[in-house]
Amino acid sequence: MPLDDICIIRGYGCFDFLRAYNGKPFLFKDHYKRFKNSAKVLDLKVPLDEKKVHDIIIKLLKKNGLKNAHIRMVITGGQSPDAITSVKPNFYILMDKLIDLPQNLFEKGAKLITHDYKRLFPEAKTTTYMSAVRLQKEKKKKGAIEILYTNGGKIYEASTSNIFIIKKGKIYTPKNGVLNGITRKTTIKIAKTHKVIEKDISVKELFAADEVFLTATNKKVLPIVEIDGKKISNGKPGEITKELLSNLEEYIKENSK
Ligand code: PMP
């Protein structure tokens, strides 16, 4: 990327992040659609159609000898005559081998810290993750996996994940002001008999929940057992969360043959 790309100077760009299993990009249609939408929100355009991008990804996976991979499709504002107008955006596809979170996090559950923040253009996956990057040291010091954004007494999403809570057998997830997570959508689909209610959720409801979990492409369904040093329920992954993780893993297996 040129050093005077306005993604570097102004933070103007968007991307999408997906996984490939068995040499096949997983839920590619959904990721491409969201990528297109993120670009539209920023007044950018994905320069290639869905099939072209898919074909390039398949080619790159083969070329790099990757079967299971992390993939990033990125559009940056590009070089600019006045250092602020985007005239010729750049498009990149990056990939690397897939690394899963350690299994014990799924078995024992993970911790969160909260931070008062709301993302600008939450429906778009922009390249601006300033708060998240700035707080990584603090997050690690506290042994947390993620930073949960709260604002005005409500919970929104974590820095790179969506959040769900469970109370009395019912599953809830914030409806507004969050990224349309592809794993969020898939989890709602595979919840089967458990209905998922999308609504505003208060911080108070979060701490009173029976179970809490995150969803994200790189975290699947991840149980959360402690937030800001306070235990959620008995401090152990809940039964419904475990069921959803197992359903999601089954869904991934079935859909990446
Ligand atoms: N919210 C934000 C801000 C994110 O960056 C991500 C990661 N893409 C998510 C939620 C989860 O989305 P997905 O399930 O599509 O990975």
C-alpha cells in the first residue's frame, strides 16, 4: 500500500474477514454482501463482482497451499490529490493459515472488560479500530479476550465480536448499533428451538444474565464467564451456550465439505 494512501492518513477504508475450510471460503456470499454494504456506507465500491473475488480467493488459497485460512478483503481510499478525496481506491486480498482459539477457552469460558464507546458507522466494517488497538495492553493485563463496548447504560458489541445473553432460557442480542455479524446471523439460525430476541440490552441485564457468549468468525460461540472481574452466574459456561457452540460446529462441518 502506498504510504500516502488515505487509509493511512485518514483511516478511510473498509474490509471483511472470513475463514476458508477445506479450501472453500465459508459463507462467502454473506461476507461479500456485507463487504459491498460496508463499502457503500463509506461511498466506496468493491471493484470486482462476487464470482471474480471468489475465483481469486480460490486461486490464492491454492497458490499459498492453504486449506484452512483466515482471509481479509480490503478496500482503502488510495492515493489522493488533496490528501482527503478518494479517487482511485485500492483493493487487496490477504490470507494466512487459520489459527483457532485455545480449546480451554471454550471449555472454561473467557473474560471481558468493558469500555464506554460506540463505533462510528456500526453497520460497516471500517478499518478504524482505534479504541480496540489502544486497549490491547490493558485487555491482556486483565486476562480478557475482548473489550465490550457499552454506552448510555446499554451494551452494543465487543471490539471484534457480537454479544448474546441468556436469561430464563431466552436468548437476547443487541439489535441496533452493531455490526451484522455473520456468526451472529448463523447462530440465530442454528439456535433451533431457542428463540433469539433482538433488542436493546442494558448493562444491568448483562450482569444479571444466566449465560453470556460472544460470536465472531474467529471465535465461533465463545462462553463468557467473567466481566470486569465480576462472575456471570456461577462462573462456568452455560448449557445453552454449549449447545449452540456444538450446533455451530456441526453446521460448519456440514457446510464446508
Ligand atoms: N462486530 C465487530 C465490530 C467486528 O469487527 C466483528 C468481526 N467481524 C464482529 C462484530 C463479528 O462479526 P462476524 O461474526 O461476521 O465475524
